[in-house]
Amino acid sequence: MSELYGWTGKILRVDLTGGKVSTVDTAAYVPRFIGGLGVAAKIAWDELRPGVDALAPENMLFLMAGPLTGTLASGSSRVVVAGIAPQQHPSVFSRSGMGGHWGAELKYAGFDGVMVQGKAEKPVYLWVHDGEAEIRDAAELWGTGTYGTTSALRATHGPKTRVISCGQAGERLSRFACIQTETGNAAGQGGFGAVMGSKNLKAIAVHGALGVRVADPKGLLALCLNASREGQSPPPPPGARRWRGWWNQEPGPNFRRRKCGFCITPCSDGLFMDIPGETVPGVHTAAWQCWGYSTSFRAHVEARAMTADFGLNGWEISYGMIPWLQMCRQHGLIDKIDGLEIPIPEKLIENLEDVVPVSGAFLNMLLHKVAFREGELGDALADGSCYAAERLFGGKGAPLLDRIYPRRFGQTNHWNAHWGTGGSPYFPFWLVPVLQWVVDSRDPASDSTHQFTEHVLRYLPEHGPERGPLTFEQARAVCEKVYGTPYVCDPTPTYDHPEARALPAIFHHNRGMLVESLVLCDREQTRVFSMLTEDRKADTALMSKLFSACTGYETSEAELDRGGERVFNLLRAIDIRNHGRSREIDWQVAQNLTYPAFTDKVVLDLEQFAPMLDTYYELRGWDPATGYPTRAKLEALELGEVADGLEAAGKLSK
Amino acid sequence: MSANKTAVQQPSLPTLLAVQRAGVIQTDVKRCLVCRECEVACSLAHESECNPELSRIRIDANDFVAGLPDIRVCKQCDWPACYYACLGKWGESAIRIDERTGARYVDENLCRACGACVRACPLTPERPVIFDKKVGKKRIRFKCDLCKDRPEGPLCVEICPGKALTFIPAEERRK
């Protein structure tokens, strides 16, 4: 094809050491690697060698859009972030991402992605507009929070400029510093704000009027109008409120609802504006989403604003660090920080539910401490609990981490029935997210697990004490068609039918890779069930139809799924070659997940889980003994060069 | 007396200038989610590309300033100043009145790129609803046409997830 549709055709390559900006042709990587994460993974496979530190100039920071970014396809404003992630423990190549408007604006500015290498001598920012990019001095912005940086860059480049930036936390290389855009969206997990800080890159401002040309405008329009608007979860039972209380309040000068750009899927997201703080005079503006601090309303808005402005990953503080500090106090390791007592419950903390609220003053103090690395404690905590536990209290706090984190990730448990973050999956259904955690390089919920735990499980007729709208017959029939086995929806508490856990884990992980490569949002894709069709099966081919309409490459559902599988295997290969990933490490993650589930108190039985993991590897086309992909599998996925690379590293299974 | 007679025989100015009433897209900023789906849908339908800068409806919001967003779209005036301005200047108005919806729209083949309509619009300059795009060397104007060729009505109204937009047909519109 001579002309590209969907993709802009150019990826920006920025060498901050040499102060040079150049472009790479997207066509060299697509349609094989789709876009977004797929293209980032391919470039990382080619260019990132083993032994690179997350905060070294050699690390690459990818900010990638995909062929669907900036189009009418719902959820298409996101940007994928990839690189060696400092929050991961140890640091490995991983991914993050954010909604908002920046990803789409990058496409309108003429680029499919930005990859940043090297380190600038002095603080700089990148100004990307209408097919051009320049490195500019950011001396005046260094030391400013993300809110101030955004406003300053809008004053310079116009009010429509979209900005991503790192805050003071990223400048100080906090391992859980986020990349923030506006008030409410951030690439939170992964610590990529610190990667920006380590490169002396304060911000990337984008604006453009170039638009995204699509191959079949009428087809795309029809698809998007027909795409169901039922959202990720089934309609609530009569009388139940769909949204949390705060969502239902009347919008006015202090509150409005908001969404990411170009999305029609319901997703609770609001903005509180000009709310008086609890501890700091003045008013605060902060977005309100799925995560939050356990504290008063005013302190919450204030702390959220600080978290976003400093460029911190609030999830880690709220669900990881504060609970860990409370546990540490229960075990006599620490009482107070700066004279403020760490509040604790009477009983020993077993899961998130037991953790007690903290005051606004405590949050204010803690946020300042970690963002500015104040004192020995703040300096250690700024790297997140998993790294801090090695430095503080003679290492005695480290064993307490295990309830909260699979330590390998530096990210709290989420949607895997452990700890309590995420909703409530029950056995045997939580074996699916557990399998996903075991093989991934990060918390897989953000692109792959939500599809299963927040969509599939909520439609099932029987899921713990919860009841979805489908009948068992309907669910069985749909599961048979989508996964190839009807047992996916079978609630019998057993380790039988291992393929009924492995197949959905693989299906949704591959779909997650498509979400990250196209780039869409996992709140929107993939749906399995629908209340709008007779047989209750959603149109699972929607992503491939959108891809075909946007790019003009006619691609079937199966072909696109193979693309997702290709990206997943490529990421696995990077993890194996560069970071020593193997079955042994997968197994360590499983061993970390053996506390009683907070939903049903069931304990993962490792003896029965081992053959399930074998089945998973076999279905993946990987060697069960090592967890390495086989040459046959990689060649079937058109990844011959990856097979050669793994073989050269002695890490390929025959 | 004779002067009076002449006045009665000639059509009054309002009769001369009257144009068919139009429907309108009513906006409720409290329900706007700032997703800008309307912008990209509008540009896709009218210009065959996804580009908010080519949209006939615009959402303005700044997260850092308290308050509700602004939705900018043509009010389809009963007395359309844009239409008169073009008519008065060129004798034949490039702003046309659609028969079915009454929409005041720009005939792009007729537009002389003079900008008289933009200057005449009562919403200019604070909240412009007539935009321009480069066609060859000219800056052709474009504005909301109520999706006059779409029997189902305006696309933005249909796609808005917050239901912030409502289409009011001419006959139901408040006088």
C-alpha cells in the first residue's frame, strides 16, 4: 500500500544526549506489529540490550499511539508508555499508559509515537507540533509541579496545547513517579516519571491540526455508531445505582463529570474544582477516579491534587505504602513520622479492608516526604515500599510486603483476589488473573485482567454471592464460541479443566496487547457478553473491524488476535533475554500469591496449580520446563528473528 | 397620504428578509463530559477525516479553571446575520438555507473566502462558530449544517455519551 491510513507514518526519535531529533518510518513496523506497544516492543527488542538500568541514559522511553488513536473508535485518546520500568522490582522492560487527550493530539501533531533516548545536559522539554519537533530549554520549568508546567507551556504554545510532564518526584527520580497529563490522567504504575527525570526531560507539549485520515470513513462511522454503549459491566439490577454517590451530584462550579477524549463508554471520572484544603490554605482541583485515599473528602481532594502535581503514583501510596507503614507499626518497627502517629487498627492487618483511614495532615506530610526525598525515611520511601523495605528497619519490614505485593513487580495485588485492591473475584475464577500475574511483567489488570474480572465475571449467573444477568446455558454457549470451552463459566471450585482457566487468561492477555497496540482502552475492549444480542455474545470481532476500516488492511478477527499474540510473545522474549525471566521466576510470583483470598479465604494450592501452569505454557506454545517460547511457535508468529536472538542467548526451547 | 400608500404597497423589510426558521442543537453544559466525541464524529462525517480542527462543534474546557465547559455550535438564528452579510456583499449568499431542516450552511462552491459571515456573526469573536479551512489557496468557511443530509438528524446529538446535546426541530423551537 503506497499510502498509510490510520497511522501518520512517522515515529519521532529523540536523542537527548546529542540534542538531535529524527524520524523513523512507521511502515517499517506495521502492520506486523500493529502500532503502540507492539512497535515499541519491536524497537526495544532490536535496540535495548541486557543490563541497562532503568534510570540510565541508555534506557528508552516510548510514548506510543496506534493506528486507531485519535479516531472515532471509542477509547482512542490513550497513549502507551513503555521502557525499562524503575518501579518494577527488579526493573524490567514493562508498560504503562494514560488516557486524557495527549495521545490523540500527538497523532494530530503528525506522529505515531515518540521515543526518547540519552540524557540532556540541562533540563529540556519537547515541543511537537504539525509534523515538527524541537528540543527546548526547560530551566524555568524545572522544580515546578505538573499543574504549573502545563499552564506555563499553554501560555507559551496556546491554550489547546496538550502536555505530559513529570513533577518534582520525577525530577528526584522517585521510582514510583508518574507521567501526568492535566489533572486526572497519568501513566501511574511503572515509575516512568523518573525515567523522564533521569533524562532531564521535563515535559512534552503537543498540538496539531493534521488530523487522522482513515481508509473507510463511512464504514468507521457506521461501526462506531453500532458499537454497543453498554459499557464494560452489565446493566445494574433494578434500583441499584450505577455510579458512586459523588458521580450523581449536580455539576456546577465545584464539580463536573469528565471523560478521556473520544470515548463513549461509561466510566466514573469526575473533577472537583476549587475545594478548600484541609491542611493547606487555598483551593484544590483534582480528578476523582477508581483509586482513592482513605481520609476525609477535603483531605482527599487536597491530597489527590498534591499527588498529581508532584507527579506521584497515588495507587502505590494509598494501597501499598500507607498499609505497609501501618503493618510496620503493628510489628514495632516505627511509631511516628515527623511526630505524626501512624494510625493502626486493633487487629493485625490481613488485607486492605483492615487498613484504617489517615488524616489530611498525615497525607500532606507523607506526600511531601516522598516527593522531595525529605530525610532518610522520605529518601527511602521515595523508591516505593518494595525498595524502601530493603533499606529501612534493618530489612525487617520486607516480609510484611508479601500480603500486599508480588514483590517482583513493586506493584500491589490487583483484581487477583489478594490484598483487596480491585473487585471481588471468587475461586476458581481468580485462577485466571493469577495466571496472568504469573507470566506478566507488571500488574496486568490495566489492559488484560479487567476484561475478564470486570466484564465476563459480572455477567455470569453464579460468581460467589454475585449474580449476573445471564443464564448458565447462555454463558456456556458464548464461552464455547469465544474461548473454545464452556467450562470458563463453571463455578465448581476445582482445579479440573485447567484449560478453562488458561484459555481465558491467554485470550484476554492477547486482547490486552491489542488494546495497547491499536491503542484503545480496556474499559471498552474486549467484550465477550452483550445484552443487546439475542445469543448474548458480543461482537468480539469489533477490534479487527475497526482496524480494517481505519487502516485499509483487511484483517480478520483471528489474524488480529495473532498480532496480539505476537506482541505478547515479543514482550516475553525481551523479558527472557534481557531480564532473565523463566518458569522459575513465574513460579516465585505464584508462591507470593498464597495468602487466603480476601473474597473467599481459599488458598492457592501450588501442587494443583503446577499442572495448570504446564497447560498454560503448552497452550502458549512455550516449553513447560523453562517457560521459554519454542522456535516453532515464534516462527508461526512471524518472529523468526526473535527465535534466532533467543537461541543466541541460549534461551530458546526446541 | 401618498407616502403612506407607497409604504403599504412595498413589502416590509422583515418580510423581504425573512428566511425559513431552522432547527437547533440545544446544549446542556452540565451534562458535557468533555470527551470531544462530537468533534471527531463531526469531522469524520463532513470531512472524511478525524480532526477536531475540522469540526463544526467545539468543546472548550480547562481542567485548571473552575467551572463548566463551553460547547460552541451555531445557534441557527431566526435572523441569520451571516446570511445577510454574504447576501449584502455579493448579491447571492453562499450561506444557504436548507429546505428540510432550515439549517444555515455554507455552500463551499460559492464561498468567496471573504470572512464577512464570521464578522457578522453575533458570537464572534468570543465564541466563534464559523470556522475556516484551506482549500487550494482560499480559506473556505464552514459551519454547522445540522447534518442536513442525514435523515436521522445531527450526528453529534446521536453520539454524545453524556446526552448534553438535543436537536430541536424548527417547529418545536421557542419563538
